[in-house]
Amino acid sequence: MNKYYLPLENVKIRDSFWSPIQNLVMDVVIPYQEKILNDEIPGVEKSHALANFRIAAGLEEGEFYGMVFQDSDVAKWLEGVAYALALRPDKALMERADQVIDVIEKAQQPDGYLNTFFTIKEPQHRWQNLLECHELYCAGHMMEAAAAYYEATGKDRLLHVMERMADHIIERFGPEEGKVKGVPGHEEVEIGLMRLYQVTGKEKYYLQAKYFIDQRGQEPNYFVEECRKRDWRHFGMGPENLSYLQAHLPVREQETAEGHSVRAVYLYTAMAAIARESHDQSLYDACLKLWDNITQKRMYITGGIGSTVDGEAFTIDYDLPNDSIYAETCASIGLVFFARQLLECRPTGKVADVMERALYNGILSGMQLDGKRFFYVNPLEVNLGVSGKLYGYRHVLPKRPGWYTCACCPPNVVRLITSLGKYAFTETEDAIYTHLYLGGTASFSRADISVESNYPWEGKIRFLVRGKEQKEFTLAVRVPGWAKNVHLTVNGEEGQVSVIRDGYYYLRRLWTEEDKVELSFDLPVRRIYANTAVRADAGCTAFQRGPIVYCFEGTDNGKELQALRIPADAEIRTEVCQEGILKGMVLLKIQGLRMEGSDELYSEAPPQAVEELLTAVPYFAWGNREEGQMRVWMRE
């Protein structure tokens, strides 16, 4: 375990960009989702998730309703509540969470088993379909919630519930004689077990997580054997789908990201955590290969991953369509989880850059600016009459729904945004690393650090370091790979950098009570071009300023965005929006062209270019006005 683990309560975010989003989540989104989980919001998809727990606990009559993994919605919401309580005490919210935990405790079976689907609906089929039935997945999410709630409140009732469930799992699954050599179909329990290990110090939870990682993809393949033995109905998956659930090879032999994208990055997150704990170089090397494959060949400019609706999955290198995209919100969140664990292993700028890319773009886009509507799929191109309508595009919605039958993404957004402070820093034996530029304060064993920033709109960050020991240590300040004209001063003086390595400035010194580190860099608008192997982006350019990716909406630019062109020498200026839902955001104004041609379907007359001033808005904010077209990649 990392003895320098930084509790979330030690990081207080007071940031002009992120604080309003965190407050929105705490003030609006968490209570809104609580009502949805209790089926109290009319006009949205029914959840029934909390009712399932009450029925399993014998507190009310009824039937199970929802997906087989419906319990995980409650777990992720509870985890988000825990982080919210760490950020801002709320007695009423804690009391309501305690009531939910009371019901969960009553729903637990005498042997420690906890899963409402099988308790209510099919108790005779417990643990008979690990391939599809998500028992271990739900357990993992509830373990994460239990660990977070204990850390935030000191209350251990849910922690004990999930320790009993974990012990039940350990008794059943493992390499020992008499145990089942099973592994989860949907990875997540590995992360949950590592969180239990982190808060309890009990090595058995780490060893069980390691077993699940080491056993995956081994021969004889558990899922092949399970399908042969199964004598009851299932959801249509079989042993031919091994790559879909990353069980086609032992994890250390996997070099490309395959299958269901969320399952994949949850697996890789656990692999990285275990590699760090066990000092397993082969496992860490496998993580790096998978990271490079994702981020260099299978990731969208927004940090979205998983390019096809068919299995919510990765496909092949450079297959990144914009209009039939999948890019599930949960997948980008999982990519951030993976990034954080890699940064815990070894901080590198290229990993932190991707983490930042996903946070500011492909994850924030998953939630409406009012906190009450959510995207599951995050497209880079939307066309009215096609998106959400035609075959192959029905999953690509031009408007965020209020909820989903499969509602994994909305509570996932909640738990990430409320826990954002966990991603900003890493403390090691000899250094404090700053990965994100979040305004606020952080308290470490060696120092207290205050951060002032108007990032991502301005490239100026000030760190005030108050040392606690009469001993040198290193402050490692990340500099984005895209940053230009970078300047760093310590107490107003340049030339204080000891080492520049892997995207970080390393400052080693005896820190006093009032040391000031100032980092500045330009934020020009940058044209981005995709690798020529990416078919969908050939002849196109996209725009980025700092970490923010931009897009064009019909609201600002009229109809037929496909008719617009961006000259190679187009003048681009920035403008702060002064009104409406986008108020305070930096917009781009680009002198572009509109191609106007014949009304005939085909004509020998080429389209003529007419000058038109175009507006680009931050991608995360698209879809918050009237419904219309949207594009990230524009023809140049």
C-alpha cells in the first residue's frame, strides 16, 4: 500500500472551472439521481434500483426490475455521496445514505452474498454465469462505495457488509483445491478488492484481486468450460466472445486493447494497481503496451474510446468514425482510472496529458450543463434526421436523455467529479507531483500547497508551497506536451529547475513557508490533424486550445455543416462568451467558407466558396442549446 496515500479530504478544490461543476453535482445531480433511483422523477426511464434492495431485504413486496447489474447504479451513487461528504459535510445527505446502507445490510444473505437480481429472481443460479451476470462486477462497485464511505465518514457498517461479501468470494474462487477457478465476465471486482485492501490493510483482498488478474485468459479457459456446463438460459454470449471480455490471452500477453471498452480499461486499471503493489515489471510493461495502443491508435481526440456500438467495443487500429462512434462516457472515465494508476506507478507527462484530455472533453460532455440530462454515447458528429434515427446511427443521440434503462454512466460521472482531487497530485517517498492545475489547497506530509489558476482559459498557474520539514524534497510540476513558450520561476527567479524529465519540471530544494512557484505558457488555438490512416478525418482539421477540444454547432453556423470549409490560412480569434448557457467560456471565431452549389443532385458546376464567420464552442458544452448539427472535424 502507498504509505503516502492522499485522503480526498486533504484536497480542497476552489477553482473557477471545476468548483461550479462540483457544486452542481452536490447540489443538483446527487439529489436528482437519488430521486431517480427511488422512481420519483416522472418522464424518465424507470430505475427501481433502490426498490430492488428493499424487496431483497424483505421490506416490501415486488419483483426485480432492471438490468442484471442494476445494483451497481446504487453503489456508484453511494460512492459519489461519500466523496461529496468528504468535500462538504451534509448531515441530511449522510442520514439518507445511512438509510440506504441499512437496507443494503438487510439485503445481504447469511453467507455474505449480496446481489438483488439473484436474491429476488433466481437464487438457484447464483455464481453459475460469471460470463454475463455481473455478480462480481456489482460486488466490486459496492466495495468501492464502502471504502469511500468509510474514508469520508468513519462509519464502517457498509465496509463490514462488503468485507463479508469479499470473504464469501474468497471462499468460493481461487487456485486452491476445492475452489472454482473463475474470473469475472465484467471486470471491476479487482478494483473493489484493491480498495478494500487499501482501507483495511488486509492482504487477503489484494491476493484475491491478484488471483483474478493472473487467472484471466489462462487455459483451460474458465468461460469456455462454464458455457459447456451451463444448463440454463443466458443472454447470447459464448466462448467465441473471449476477446470481448479480455479473456482471450493471459493479461501479460495482451498487447492491443480488445473487446468491450469499459471492461478493458477497468481491467487495465486493476493491472496497474497490482503491478505497483507487487513490483511486477511484466505486468507494468503489459499496461504500457495497452496504454500506447489505446492512446496512439484507438482513441478519439476527445479522449473517447470504444468506436463501435457492436459490443460497445474497440475495433482495429485507426478505426475512429465520428458519426457512428460509441465512445461511452464510462469508457473515458475508465481511461482516467487507468491513467491515475499508471501515474501512481511512474508519473509521466504523456499519461497525465491524456487524463486531462478525457476529463475536460469526453467525460464532461456526458452531462448537461444543468446536471439533469446525460449522454451514454459521445459523438464527434451529429446530423439531424440521421443520428438517432437511421440504422447504424440510432445510438448516436443529438440530445441528452434524462436517464437510461442501462444507467451506468450518470452515477459514474458523479463519483468521478466528486473525487477529482484524487487525480491532481501524487506523493512518493521523495516527491510531490502535480498532474492537474486545480485551484485550491492540498495538505501533504511534507508541505501544504495552494494553487491559483484560471485554467483552462488561461495558461498561468501559481503554487504557494509551505514546507513542514527542515529537509529537502522535490516538487514535480507537470508541463503539458502541447505547451508553448513555457516559463517557470521560483520566488520570481528563473533557472531553478533541477531536472526536466518525462513532462515534469523537478524542483528540489529546502522549501520554506512562503515559496512561490509560477508556471506560465501560451494558449494559442492549435490546428490538429489525424494520422492519415484515420479514414474519417482525411482532409480535415480540428481545433484545440489548451486542453479544450472545440466543435461547431448548427446553432451558431446554420445548416449543412458539411458544406463549411476552413482555409489553411484562416484568421482565428478568441472571444469570451458574455451571455447564455455558455457564458464565461472561450469561443473561437474563424473566418471560414461555405460551399454553395447547384440544387441538382449531381452537377458539372463546382460549388462556389462564400466567406462566412464561423463559431466553435468547447466540445464538452455542445448540445445545451437547441437541437442541431454538430461536428468536431471540419474539412480544410
